Amino acid sequence: MQLWAIMVDSFRDAKDRKIFWIMILISCAIAAAMACISFSNKGVDVLFGTWTFETTEWSMGNDELRANVVAIVIELIADNYLGWIGILVALVATASTFPSLTESGNIEIVASKPMARWQLFLGRYLGAMVFILLQAIVFIGLTFLVMGLRWDCWTWGYLWLIPLMVLLFSYLFAFSAFFGVWTRRSMTSLMLTIVAWFSIFAVQTTHGLLLNSPQADKTGSWTKISTAVQWFIPKTQDIPTIASKLVGDRRVVDVIDFESAGMTDHDRGQIRHAAQSDREWVAKLSPAESIGSSLAVELAVILLGMWHFNRRDF
């Protein structure tokens, strides 16, 4: 009961900030913009039929329309908004979760209650998870309804993005919680979390280049080192790929007509090679292995933060 009360208090603390409602408004605006687009037998209608772009590839009679739409939504909307913009805004909104707790006056009142410090830490942590869960439900729910009602694309696997967004946020909020307890400063905690996120991104990007580049030595020492380091970081860049595997294997590179895009043969060849490497990466990625190892790293960071919070003299 006490743990639930701490969770609710943590969620209310984040919800009371204007940024919570700003994120809700952004989600509604994106869904409304998507609702302005529809598909007919002729092609794509924009602004409720104000403009019509005739194309057979994106017409209602095309059997691949659903797969094309889902690929575009996942990679161009969900991946960009949920993958980094939404997560960054959520980190800003929850950056003060632990620093505000450790402020003089607050910690004395809370610590005086008959509950263990690990329960207090865990309650605040789970409260932030509720915050991002509601944001994910609103965004994914609205866009899911638009795709179904306006585009006749009822893709139930798309709802997997709700737990995946919470999962991605949890990877990074573990660092935010640790830095918040350690520094007791909201801005410092946020900046250090962003640095950790960028470092994870750099490591994963380097690893991907070493594996997919035709010039790279896939059995070299750098590749082996990057592969080993992968086990000690949360794999944030795997989330969009996992989403594609759960919803549908089609990617944006599979639905764009590069032949008529005015590109040179060299450019098209590079895109085809990148697309093939991307497909191979999707095929090889194990969601269970990626999520399991990432959660293990997250748990280690949480336990470290909990240990520091339990031992620190406030």
C-alpha cells in the first residue's frame, strides 16, 4: 500500500508539470495530421480530398497497402517521435523525480515514514514508468484508431509499440535515477543521462558499421570488442527493429520507389546494399536476447542507484 502511494505521488509530481499536457497535445496533433490523409481507389487524398495524388501503389486496391502504411508510420512517425523526441521530452519531465525527493525538507518527511528506502526508491521509479505508459497509450492508441478508421488498416501488432516505448524509456530512466540520486541536481542528472544515451548510440552505431560495411573486417579485433561491449549496454537502437519484427518485416526502404526517384545508378546501388544489410540485421536480431541483456544492464544500474540511495546520509 505504501509502495502504491509513493508511485501515485511520483506520477502526480510529473503530471503536474506543463510538459505532460504538451506531450498529450503533440500526440493529438500528430494523430489529427494523419487523419487528414486517406486512401482511395485512385491513390492518396490529402486534407480530406482537397488534393489527390493518383498512384496505384498507395491505392485501396493495392494488397500491400497495409504493410506500406505500417512501415511508414513505424519508421517515420513512431520511430522519430517515440524513439527519441518523445523519450527526450519524457526524460526532461521526469528528471527531477529523485533530485526533488532528496531536497532538504522533503527527504526528512518521507524518510520518517515506516518504510524501507528501497521501497521509496522503487516507488518513485515505477511512478515515472506510469507517466510514460500513459503517454504511449495516448499516442499509439490515437494513431492506431486513425489507421483503422481512416485507412482501414487494423494492425493489432502495432499496439506492441506501447510496451516497447515504456521499455526504451526504462533503459534510459535507470541512468536518470542513478544520476539523480548521485548528483541531487535535476539538470546535471538530465545532461549525464543524455551523455550516456549518446554514448550508447555511438557504440551501437559503430558496431553496426563494423558488421554491415563491406570494407570492414568482420572477424577483426575491433568487431570482437564492439560485440563484447554490446552485452554491457542497453540496446536502445534495437527497439525500432524489434517493433518491425513484431508488427511486420517491411521497412521504409522496401516501399519507396528508388527507380523513379531521379537517382544515379551508384546512389541506387548504395541504397540497395544498405537495404539488404538492414534486412539481414532484422533477420539476425533476437528480441529475447536484446531485451533480456538490456534489462540485465538496467537492473544493475537500478540496484546501484538503490544501494547509493540507501547508504547516503541525507
